Amino acid sequence: MTDIYSADKVVYRVPIQGVIDLGLPTFIERIIDEAEKNQIQAIIFDIDTFGGRVDAATQIKDAILDSDVPTIAFINRRAISAGALISLSCERIYMTGGGTIGAATAVDMSGNKASEKVISYMREEMASTAENRNRNTDIAKCMVDEELSFSHIVINDDSVEVTDLEGRKEGKLITLTTEQAIKYKMADGSAEDFDELLELIELSDVAVKTLSENWSENLVRFLTNPVVASLLTTFGFLGILFELQSPGWGIPGTFGAVCLTLSLSASVIVKLATKSDLLIVLVGFGLLMVEAFLIPGFGVAGLAGIVVILWGLYMLLLPDVPVSQEIYDAAMTGLTIGLIGGIFALILLFRLMTKTKFWVKLTSPEIQSKEEGYNSSLGLEHLVGETGLATSDLRPSGWVLVNNAKIFVVTEGEFVDKDQQVTIMSVDGNRVVVRSYINE
């Protein structure tokens, strides 16, 4: 059976529909790379969106502008906000009858206008993209900023008076219909369906390959959700903390490392994680290491480490480009939910694990009771009240030398440095509890 995509002429049909989020840029970049490698005739973006994240749209716009393969935007009903920026980045634009493009000002979910910093950034992104594709920059700017106005625009070196665009007036945003977009050279034509579009661009005899996201791109989209990303970083953070409280390396540390790797890897892929963000997190972990290994107890360094790590994790949820307050709120909400959810989930998981047969076998594989003649005592009860010397750091457990005998002990919760004197407070079976001699 012959593969239709092995034909000489192939076009890629790439849907951009629904909300534009951070999972979309990696998908678009992969498609463009594949199209360039396979020397595809054209990439047609089938667009129907009310917009989404500005940082995601900016990444997509950059990828399209850098493409060596001809790019076409087919606005299949609407390209609003971030969708307008993506459409303007394509070499040609075609729209269905009754379609719309524009209204690209940045707003939150409540419809409130973003800050001037965000508006200015989006306005110039739209203008520079339109200029790159030889489209009118005044119209592009007025799609973003309602404080701008104009009465004439230049089309084909002629000054044309504009009377039918409500958005040309101050206080109004521009949204173009299909007819208006064609009239003012913001679009190249109209097509009612994909087949008619192929005829218009003289590619009706080509094989069409419709592409969709693969499993890894869907996974990245899932992992970069603010709540999921926060849960992963919280699990990772808590797992590492638990590991620091016990000798060696075990399940909590491994679980925490995996969670942090997943979260940071996804952030790097979608270009959320920057060197400065990662540096903040590393500084936080460095402070925790200082607290764990150099400073007894838990004080300023430990608290500072936790605060710095939380700040770094929050920054990892934010892009470098200016975004609306909604993105900041979503990041903070995600981090809060992640922290609370992560703590409760770990507590619940621990309680469930302690009731399983696996846990019982792992912690006490063979219970030897007194009734069966076994005695867990090491015969150290006579040492209560004796003073010894710590031969290792007690954090909170370690080794102590008492009467020329080396025994394993645990403190009442405090950290004791090596070579410090301790007093044996109690002996219960094989559990020897000590207290710093100077603290008595």
C-alpha cells in the first residue's frame, strides 16, 4: 500500500483551536522543523481561538517568522487576541465568511485591562509582526490599544481615508471582519472551507496531512499546568527535606528528585525556567544544606532556605515576557494549592503505607515478642545518668562513647555536634535517649 504522504507535494494542516497555552509552542516548533526537513509545500494553520497566553503566542510567532516553509493562516471563524498575533506572523492570511480577527488587548478572566507594561509589549509585538509581513501597523496597534486613533492609512503607497472601522476612534479596539480585513490588506482572501482554500493557493492536487500533538507534548502541557507544576515541586521539596532528616538515601529522596526533575524539565522545555530562576532555587537548597550539616537545630538559615525556594518555585511558573495579572494570580494559586495539597497528600500516603503488609515487612520483618522468650534489651539500663562523648554528629541520631563502649543513641530532638558531651536520659530496650550535657 502506497503512503499518500510520500507524494512530491504535501501540505501540513495544523489546528490551533481553543485556548492557547504553554503546551502549544513545542508542538508548533516540532511541526515547523519536520516541515523544513521534509521540504513540505506549505504549513496551513487552521485557526479558531479566542486567544490565551501572550508568552505562548509570542513563542509561536517567533517560530513561524523563522520558518523556511511557506506559512498560511486559515482563520476558520475567529482569531482573537493571541490568535491574531499568530495569524499576522504567517505569510498569507485567508478567512472564512463571517470571520473576525483582532481585539488583541491583554485582559484577565474578568475582562479587566492589563497593565500598561503588558499593553505596550503586546502592541509593539503586533506592530513589528505586521511590519515584517508588509501589513498595516496602525491597524495592528489599534487591535491592542484603544487609546490610539487614526483617520487615514497607507495601502499600496496611497493614503486611504478610513470611515468604516469603529476601532479607528480613540476608546475603541479594532476587530476586523473578513471583508474589512481583505479591504485593508490585513488578509489575502476568503475561503469557505479547506478545499476551497487549497484551490485559491493553487495546491488542490497536494496530499494533506493533518497533524496533532503527540504524547510527550500532551505530557508537557499537563506538567506545566500551574497546579500540577506546583504539586510536583512541593512533593520534590518535601521529599528532599524528609531525606535530610534520615541517614543515607532512600524512597523520599528518590521520589522528591523525580518530582523536581519532571517539574524543572517541563519548565525548561516551555521556556519558563530561566537561569536566574534556577539559581534562586539552588541558593535556597544551599541554605538548607548549611542548616542541615553545619548549624545545629533549625533557625534562620533553614527558614531563609524555605522562603527562597518557594520564591524560586513561584518564579518558575512565570515567563520572562510581560503578562497580565491573571497569570501572576494563577501562578500564586497553583503554588498555594500545590503546597497544601502536597502536604496533605504526603501525610495521607504515609498513613496508608504504614498499614500495608509491605511496610510491616520492611520495618519489622520478624516480630519477636517477650511471650516467645525474646528480649529487646541490650542491657544498657544501668547507664542512665552517665555522661558520654558524641563521636559523630547527632542529627538527631548517631554514636556516643560511654565508659569505653560505643553505642547508638538518639537525642530528644535537638542536634548535637561531634565531640560534645551528652547525658543518657533513658533506656528503653535498644533505644537510648540522650541530652546535650551543656543544656541540662
